[in-house]
Amino acid sequence: MLVSEVNNLTNYISMLVEKYGNGRQALIPVLQEIQNRYGHISDVAQQEIARLLDIHPVEVYGVTTFYHFFNAKQRAKYNIRLCKTISCDLANKDGIARTLERELGIKFGEITSDERFSLEYVSCVGMCDQGPAMLVNNEVYAKLTPRKVVEILDELKVR
Amino acid sequence: MTDNAFNNKTSNSQQTSNNGGQVSGNNGKTVDIEIDGRKYNVPYGISILQACRMQKINIPTLCFHPDLCVTGSCRICLVEIEGMRTLQASCSYSITQPIKIHTTSEKVRKARRTILDLMISDHYGECYTCERNGNCQLQKLAKEYGVDYYRFGHVEEPFYEIDNSSYAIVRDMNKCILCRRCVRTCTDLQAVGVLEAVNRGYDTKITTFLDKPLEEVICINCGQCINRCPTGALKEKDSSDEVWQAIDNPKKHVVIQTAPSPRAAIGEEFGLPPGNSLTGELNTALKMMGFDRVFDTNFTADLTIMEEGTELLLRLKSALVDKNPNVKLPQLTSCSPGWIKFIEYFYPEYVDHLSTAKSPQQMFGAVIKTFYAQEANIDPKDIVSVSLMPCTAKKYECNRPEMNSSGLKDVDFALTTRELAQMIKEAGIYLPELPKSTFDEPFGEASGAGLIFGATGGVMEAALRTAYELVTGRPVPFENLDITPCRGMEGVRQASVHLENVKPEWSFLEGVDLNFMIAHGTANAKKVMEALKRGELSNIHFIEIMACPGGCIGGGGEPIPTSLEIRKKRAEAIYKEDEGLPIRKSHENPHVKYIYEKFLTEGPCGHLSHKLLHTSYVKRGSYIV
Amino acid sequence: MPILNKAIVFDKENFGDGLKKALQMTPDDILLTVKNSILKGRGGAGFPTGVKWVAAAATPSDKKYVVCNADEGEPGTFKDRVLLTEFTEQVYNGMIICGYSIGAHYGFVYLRGEYSYMREHMEKTLEDMRNSNRLGKNILGSGFDFDIEIRLGSGAYVCGEESALIESLEGLRGEPRNRPPYPVDRGYLGYPTVVNNVETLATVPIIINKGVEWFTSIGTEKSKGSKLISVSGDVEFPGVYEIPYGTTIAEVLDIVGAKDVKAVQVGGASGVCIPEEDLARNISFEDVPTGGSIIVFNHSRDMLKILKNFMEFFTEESCGQCTPCRIGNKKLLDGINLIEEGKCSVQYLRELISLGEIMQIASKCGLGQSSPNSFITIMTHFGDEILANY
């Protein structure tokens, strides 16, 4: 990372620590904000957070790897998470999965070469009555059909 | 004298999350309970495990360790409590009501056996190629519970790569049972924070920041994690093969220096209870194995006292006479390489407070390949210098780039107590029954002051025995030279010694209270350094800090297992051995006098002393990326 | 989409101004009311709410906390989604009433990360309440201060367990704690903390408004009141329904338009699988309890694939701290894979069922204790069918 990038990051984290407090309880809200802004939590960010909250870097690492929604690697612009749990599975989530893979040209767990889309599975998102359902970043799309999925992707591609 | 703000009265460590078990506020209340049908009256709030151990009822444990806070994650110590559907972990369930406990019911037996079967199904490696064969807690429980087949399958291929990067510690996570003892040791007990559980569920593993090799993160090599690991997942880097090679090579002159702490503890590796010093027997064993010379590290411990004591007095003179504002006081001891790395990483700005004196091991390394080589008429290139240490950090220390003042690598190999015990067994020798023999000349004698370096407070006591007499001309005013304020196991201790009627050349110390502190375990070192940062220690002159709890007798290379009781017994052995010696003060050691007369002619802190016996440090800082 | 059938407790006519009424009572009166209503936790564990609140009130401390457990992660459960969007203020009122009765002045809503799209609405409701003096300092002139903060989860089902939730609030890995001590003695940062489900908290103001007699007239002897259930799977009308405790599963299936039913999973992945011969059993704490999840399977469904879905879920969501859950769930999943490949002997299957039974009593928290439930019930009722097919 460039020195200027590191400085910006440090300033941003300092501001967050001021907002949420400098105790351990602030860790997860701070990580969430960094994840939202940068799309991932870099090595340097983890070390800086540790320094400012007076905890060990490996403890931050332990927390970021525990929770599913924190990424160490840069995420795509649109992170698509398809629910794979039972009710969506019964409602044919496999068909939706195949559609997504086909339309984006990648498999689950991968990211498109232009870094616009990534695909992953996620556990029950609470839309079991309207499955199959998926999250795109923080937005939820339910009652999916292959045709609807294509429409959604088309809309995201030009957004 | 030790009841100060540093010492935590409730526990001997800070707590990571997941404390539970200890309900505070005993205040003399008791509870009537039943264990296995028999009635007992126990203090309110203790855990079931403690209650059972008080009555000598056996409950197996794996993640529980007396030095660490309770986790309750391995689920081996489960017991059945009447009226509760689920089994409870006895290490964490505190007794606050009359309950009926069953420690050997069918459910308990089956549960413990199932949990063992699960652990074994996930554990890669055969016992006979493992460092801990015969001393492994998982192996012991498997035998006790009659495990005789792989109920849930077995791991055929290693899943993780072995981390061999560090000079001192090797991590093999294939054998890890995720008891989290190493995590609690490194984070709570030592306040270093190198290891933590990472990922979730079945993918959980114990690793370092960003999963980097140990050498690339802020590990201080203290090895306390090895002492507490129940399996062979953590072990020291083994140098025994290279040492055998040197011994077997007729062209090499192999010398070994032995430290007092391994001598006080090595008996445990042969089945003796802790607290028996086998110094004489060890000398015989080493000669039988083929070492050409056996020296006593206490000799250079005495030398360290001369060098470091002089350095302190010079700093005091600079402060009190020259009124130099830049003089670095308090002076911090420098013989613990784990502590050195700790301060280099976490408090690099205070590195100049360290004494520049090397540790006894490294001083000996330099002296052997210069002075001894001269006296014995041997080419230093043919000398292989080995040390027996209770310490894993010494393996790193002897490889530090600065440690070559003799022109060659000063100490070639540092062996831990455990490694040497295994070598002795490999040579077919049963140590405890050997006849005693002496150390070899020209370093055959050492004082008791050098010997007590092994216990926490020992360096301070040795330094005071010499410094006080040097300054006042009288021995320290303590009966039998036992400076009891220095002794004991409390984390941070503080005391002072009043200097009066001093000799004329030390007149600037007349009426001065020499204030000193002692800390052991890096968590306590952290407390001291934080106090130093806050400016609270401006009137302290000298601080002894040892990285390992208990001092060197609790070092990372000492026999496993460890506990406060065991460390106390080893310390007692050290003090007893000191009392039995004819010479108890470093400056009275005739060999010390000899080396200053013949070799280090400018005296302590002179030019040659600085070249050979002093070193410098690196301001590392704690940034990893 | 709100409740699909006629609401019983959650009828808007029952709401009144429960908060105002509560603040005019004494804390002890509220505790007595909640205790006498025999209200039990609606999140799945079913612990008596009154007992919990009384214990927290009794612990002396200068700070206490109320936590609303909105980490609805059990597969098939989405009733809190409806409560948090349609009945938001009721939930908050329940939190304030709880705080008032136990002596807490601060509350958290632990909202699962997957529901972050609701956050804006929930924050706005808080703002509105602050502006109308129904939150913050001197609520409704009562002299009682209480404020609420929303904290997001980050994708961990195990954080629905109350002590893991508290660990997560403290910035740690969501690994459950040793209990005792319970959160009501030592919870968030060591202070007494009450953790309650969304539905439990939303029910409280209604009980305060309508009274204990009315509430205890609904339901069965040991399960008072009603339950919101979220029905999904092979049904014509999936969604959230409200049923009085004691309703049979068959009656539920009638309401939701389920035909040709092979099995019903009551209580989500950690619940039990009820085969078609047992559909006369009823939803209650005495018989088949649920946190809300009811998933219906028709005769076209392969029970092994369903079981595999459940065990994959648990293997992924286990926190990994205790041995039986971490390795046990993996072994159960591996066993299912073996069955799929036709390589699992009946002998080994029996071993796995024993393993499941041990996990139920040896695991450290509810996840490990209930993850074998589906394995054991599906194998018991459908074992023959599965082994015949593979």
C-alpha cells in the first residue's frame, strides 16, 4: 500500500475509534464500517485497528475470520450471496445457482475478472417464505426465477 | 513488602473472555454437596473440579491448567449433576447450591470416551515418532479410557504444514486438539499475543496474525506455550542431532556449559519429584556421553554480576555526581533473551535502559572461544560450544547476529533440559543413580550467587550481595546472606536497601536508598514498563525482569508439566544448593578474580570486557505488516 | 407481509399504550405481572421470562443492560423479520419495560447482518420515539431514562445463543461462555444483562395492557399465549401465522394449504422431524416446541438430502470451541456422505446415533446440543427408507 493510502486508512480508523470508543467493544462496529467502505479488511487495517484499540493484531484476525461477512480479500462491487438453506433449496435454488454461474461466467466462490460480481453461498437469510432468495451487498431479492435473476443482473451491470 | 498495586489479588493472570467458574465472594460460606454418594462440605463458589481434587477424586482434564483461566472447551472433565439433563464441565461449574454429583456414571464414561474418540479421529501422527511419546496427555487418557480402535476413522494425511521458521519453537497443528492453552498462555499469562483461534467450526485452527510463520510475527520465543501444550503440537527446535554429530567428530572439541535451572529440574525427566538438584550426577553423565569439557554457567553468572554491577554503579555515579540528565535509570537486567525480545518489540524506546551486559550463556561463549582456547591451546575453530539451558529463547539468542564477538559464533547450540534428558536416555544412562563429579577447570568453581540466577529474584540478590559489599565493605545485612525480600513468587516485588557508612570512593552513595524491583512473566514486565512509561518509577534504580513465570526454573525448555507448586519446589532446590556452597558471593569467586587479572585486565566494563561481554539491542517495534 | 391469519395476541387492538401503563406501575408490579403470565422465551429455548427478569433485578449493580436478540438465524424462521418491520415500536416498548423493571438504562438490539436492509427503518423508529419522548431521558415524564442502540451481526448463526451474542457485543469471537454464571448475573462487560427474543419483548407490552388473566386464558397449561410461526416448504401459503399454543401440527397444515405431507420439521434445523403418523401432536412446550420455524416436506422429497442440508448448515455454523460439536457435526455430515455413496454400514450408523446422543448432553451450548436432533429423528423415522434407497 502507498504511504498516502496507509495514512488515509489510519485517519479513517482513528475517526471510527473516536466514534465508537477505544475499548474492545468497538471492534466489530469499526470492522463493519471498514468492510463497507473498502470492501475488505486489509492486513494493514487489521494491524492499525489493533494498535488503536490496544489489542493484539492476531485477536483482530481471529474476529475477522470468525464472522462470515468480513473479507480479507477485496470483494467485488456486487457481492451476490445465494441462500442455500433448506427452504430455498426446496424452492429450487440450484436452478438459480446455475443461472447465476452461467450469466456471470464464474463458479461460486469466484469473482469476475472485471471485479464487478462475486458469487457465494450463505446460510438462511430469513426469506424462507419467498425463496429462492439472495442478498446483493445489503439488498435482498426474493421469489427468484431464472428470468428474474437475469433482469436483476442486467440492471446491476449498468448501475 | 510485596503488597503493592501491581499484584492482582484475585488471579495470577488477566482474563481473556470465557471466564466462568469462579464466583467471587467466598466470605467463609460453605455448601453441603454429595459426590458419588458421599457427603462433603466445601467452600462456596469453588468449581466442582477443585472440590473433587480437594477430596482426591480424580477427574481427567485437558484444556484446564492451574496457571490459566478456565475455558471449559474440551469437555473431558464432564460430570453428571442430578436434575440436569446436560452434563456439566467440572472445571467451570461453580458450586453455589447443594447438588449431587456423579463422576463415574454411565453417561459420563460414555461421553468422555466419545470425546476422546473424536479428538483422536482428528489427530494426525503416530505416537512413536512424536516428541511427547510417553508424556502426552491425550495419549495418557486414551490408555486410561481403553481406546483400542479408531471409532470415527483417522486422519491419513497431514492437513497443515509444519511451521519450522522459528529458531526456537516448532508448531505442528496436525496434532493440535484446540484446547486453547497456548492462546491463553501467550495472551493472558505472557501478554505477548502471538497465537489465537482463527476461522470457525471445523476449520478452526490456532495460528498467528495472517497465518504468518512464527519467525515473522512478534514471538519472543519464551516457550511457555510449549510447557503447557498437552500434546506434541508445540515443541522446541531440536539440536540434539547436530550436537551428537559434533561429539562423534574426533576433530571437534565439544564443551558444554550447564545452567543451574536445568540441573534443578532434570530429575523430573527421570521420574524424580521436583526439587532435586542433580548437578554432580549430570557432570558424570555429560562426560560419559563424550563432551570434552563440562563447565558451570554460574561462572559467567558471577562475571555478569561484576559487569552489570559495575555498570549500575557507573550509572549511579553519572546520575548523582555528574548530574547527567541523560543517564538511563532504572537499569534493567538483560540476561533473559525472551525479555530482551519483549522490550525490543513492545517498548523499543526503552532499550537503552537495558544493561549492555550479555547473558551468562553468551558471555561464556565469547570467553570459551578466546580466553579458554588460549589457555587450553586449542584452535577456536575446532571448538563446538554447547549450552544446557532451561530456555527456548536461548536458541534464538545464540543465533543473534551480534553474538560473534569471539570472531566465530560464540555459542553454537543451546540445548533445553528436555533435549538433553532425551540424549542422556539415548546414551543408555540412568541419571539419578550416577556418581557425582565436578566441573572442569579452568571454570570449575562458581559462587552460590551465580547459582541463584535460576530463580526469580536471584539476579537481584546476587547483585546486591556484591554491590553492597563493594560499596560499604560489609556483607549484606541479611542472615546467612539470604536476601529474603528478593525471594518468592509474587509477580512484581519491590524493596530497598539502605547504604550508609560507605567506603570513601563511594561517598556519593552515602545515605542513599537503593530501590529495586523484581518482575517475572512478561505480563508483569508489561505492568512494570507501563508504570515506567507513566513516570512512576523515577526513584527506582535497578529492575530484574525474567520473561518466564518463576524465573528460569519455569523456562520454556524445562520438563513438562509445570505448575506453581512445581516451580516453587525447583526454586527451593536452587536456594538449597546455594546454601551448601563454600563461596556465596560473585566477587569472591577465585576464577573470576583470575580472569580479570590475566585476561580482562582493564577490569569490569573495560575495553576488552565491552568487546566480549557486552552487546547491543535492536529497536524492533511491533509492526508486522 | 404481516401475519397471514387472524392475529390473536398480536392484534393491533390489543396494543393500547402498554409502555405508558407500565411506567405508571412499579418495577416490582411489572415483574410480578410477567412472572404470573408464565410468558416463556419465544426464541426457541423457552426459558420463563419472569424468572429471568426477577434474577436480573435482584443482582445488585450500578449498570444493567437489556438485549433484544434479533439474530434470527434458525433455518425456516422469519417471524422476527415481520415483527421488526411491522411491529417495531412494540419491540422497543418491550425493551424499555424490561429496563424499567430490572433497573437498566441502556439496551442493544443485536440485529443479524442479513437484515441490515431493515436498519434504516429501525433507526428511524428510534428517532421518532426520541422525538415524541417515548425514548431517551424522562420517558413520558416518568423520570425513567432508557436508550437503545442497534448493533449489527456479521453472519454467525451461533451468535443467536445468548452468551455468544454477548461475546459478539464485546468485540470477541462469538464463542458461548461457561454457564453458570448466567448473563443475568454477569453478562455484557460483566454487568447483569437480560437477553430476550424479539417476539418475547414484543409480547410484554400487550400483557401489560390486557392483563395476566386475558393472556393466560390463551394456550395450554404450561404454554400460555400464542406463538408466531413461520411456515415454508411444500405449502400453498407460506408466511407468518399466529397460533395459540396447543394447536396441532395437522391444524397448522390445514391453514397453510399443505397436501401430501411426508414430514414436518418443527423447530428448524435444530428441531425435530415429525413424520406423517405423528401429525396429531401439538405445538407447545409440553409436546413439540418451536422457535417459530415449521418446514413442510411432501412425498417427493428425499429425506437424506434434507438431512444433509441441515448437517452442512451446522458444520458451517458451529463456533468450533468445544470438541463434541466441532468434530461431532463433521462426523455426522461425513456419515451422511458415506450413506450417499452406499458405504455406510448399519453398525456405523448406530455409532453415529450414539455420537448424536452424546453430543446432546456433552456440548457446551444449545447449537451442539440440538444439532443431532434432526439426525436422530430423521434416521429413526426414515432410516429404513434411506438405507433402502442408497
